[in-house]
Amino acid sequence: MVKAVVAGASGGIGQPLSLLLKLSPYIDELALYDVVNSPGVAADLSHISTKAKVTGYLPADDGLKAALTGADVVVIPAGIPRKPGMTRDDLFNINAGIVRDLITGIALYAPSAFILIISNPVNSTVPIAAEVLKKHGVFDPKKLFGVTTLDVVRSETFTAAVVGKPDPSVFKIPVVGGHSGDTIVPLLSLSEPKVEISGSDRDALVHRIQFGGDEVVQAKEGKGSATLSMAHAGFRFVDSILKAVAGETGVVENTFVYLSGIPGGDAVKSIIPGLDFFSVPVELGPSGAVKVINVLSQVSEYEKGLLEVAYTGLAANIKKGVDFIVGAP
Ligand code: NAD
Ligand code: LMR
């Protein structure tokens, strides 16, 4: 029996993500938590004739505890999105506290659940989550994931457009680093199938993948950021976890993780200067992340340059998240 929880279920991402999860053959129970409207969203989804039993919870009457108790997977898209002109880091002041409080609930009521963090800034909210879980003595690096799948989805779509392939889903392209602007590093040199894109075409493609989120924020003109493509990407990640839990082998997703504590993580840590968290391709198994796949040893000189830029931004974002919980020195 698999219980999945969406925290932030009434929002722009939460609703379509919950719809996709309701359609999953792996999920028996789907609990929707939000500060508004979650019973309504749950009532609506509950009429769909698939097996998952859907329930909705608000904060009143210990709703967070009721939603989380018995959870196997918790996905968190709770928090405010960007408007034009904002960076993801501008969301920190509000979203850091939201994530801290939800993770505290998970530490208390669902300490062995897989935790998938969508709320921005992911580069900081995942370190916040790790520190809260550490404080409660329940941190398992193999089960905490920053969801960077949308960067991978974009890299597949935009690369296919550049090389004129009709079906983007044939591509496998590692996207490493973090989830904001130039901390997002697509490794086009490792694309499968191989692509030959160079010079200004390559630069433009990399830039589009790094700043794809801005495209949506601008097109929505103040009404939020990516929701539907993010729901797809979040569902893809949950689906991969549940496939691995069900015994499928060779399931790999790129995700922002705490490298130490995952086999293979220290090999990547020895390449990147002093960063505990990094998005990398990770093989998933029944217990979560079973192996970090070290793609960094194979990157091109151009990509080494991109990585150098990413390290600086990431270090600051990670420190900000950690300091929020452990206190700035
Ligand atoms: P939204 O405003 O439409 O929805 C957010 C939901 O969170 C709302 O329903 C709100 O009521 C709820 N919420 C607020 N505080 C809460 C709390 N304490 N507990 C539970 N729920 C709470 O926003 P959205 O467009 O769905 O985006 C959500 C977040 O996801 C944003 O931070 C956004 O930047 C981020 N995001 C991340 C990615 C990614 O690739 N990781 C992609 C897109 C968006
Ligand atoms: C995205 O990449 O679309 C999200 O992180 C939302 C945003 O703020 O751009």
C-alpha cells in the first residue's frame, strides 16, 4: 500500500500534480494538504474512477499530522512563485519558513518518507530540509530530493527543437548543479543520442535551458511561474521513485541531493569544491538514492567553465539555507 502526500496541493502546481498522481497505478492513498481549499480539490479528484483514495486536509484539527501519518512519499510544492523581475532567491524570506515547518511535520509524523522538494529556491530549501531533519535525528540523504526534473525536461525539449528531432523524449541529457539561472548546467556533450551543436547555437541553447523558468514567468505576466510543465516533471520524478520501490532496476533521475551518504556521492564531492549539495544523475532503488552517477569526470572544457560559475552561486545559496536553521555564525 503506497500513501502519497502533496503539501501545497491547492496551488498552480499542486492541483495538476495531484491529478496526475490520482491516475498513478502505484498509489493507493493520496492525501492533499494546503492552507486553503484542499478539501475541495480532494472532493473533486475523488470522483475519478482510479484506485487511489483521496483525502484533503487543512491546518486546523491537526490536519498536517493526519495528512502525513503513514506517508511513503511527500511532495512539496507549497510556497509563493516568482513574478517578472524576481529571482528565485527573492522567494527565500517566505518559502524558507513554509518548508521548515512542513519538514518539521514530516520529521515528526512521516520520518521515513521520501521527500521531494519543489518549492523555490530549491538550492536553499533542500539544505533547510536537511538541517531540520538532522535536528530531529531522522535525516536520510537517500530519501531527500530537490526536484530539478523540469530542467531535464526543458533540456530534452529545447535540444530536440535545435536539432530538429520530432520526439524530445528520446533524449537523455544530464543537467547538474542547482536549480536557478547559471547554477543549472546542462551537459550537452553527454547527450544520448549524441548532438553536434557548437558556437553561438550551443550558447543560446544552454542559456535557454538555464533561464527557461524566466520565459514562463514573463509569458504569465505576473500570474505566476511554470505550473503545468512542473506538474509533469514532478509526476515524472514520483513515478520513477515508485517504479524503483516496486522493484524496477536502472531507474535514473537527475536530482539535487546531499552527496555524502549516497554511494558514489563522495567521488563527485572530491571534484566540486566544498559543496555538500549538488544535482546529479542518481540511480533509484527501493530505499531511495542507491548510487550517484559521476558524470563530472567526463565533461567538456566548455562545460567545466559553466560548472566553475555554478559553484559560486550554489555555495552562497546552500549556506543561506543551512544558516537559516543552524544560525548564521
Ligand atoms: P501557487 O501560489 O499557485 O501555489 C502554492 C500553494 O502553496 C498555494 O495553494 C498555497 O496556499 C500553498 N501554501 C502556502 N503556504 C503553505 C503551507 N504552509 N502549507 C501548505 N501549503 C501552503 O504556486 P505554484 O505556482 O504552485 O509554485 C509553488 C512553488 O513551486 C513556488 O515556490 C515556485 O517557485 C516553485 N516551483 C519550483 C519549480 C522547480 O522546478 N522546482 C518549478 C516551478 C515552480
Ligand atoms: C522554473 O524553473 O520554472 C521554476 O523554478 C519556477 C521559476 O521561478 O522559474
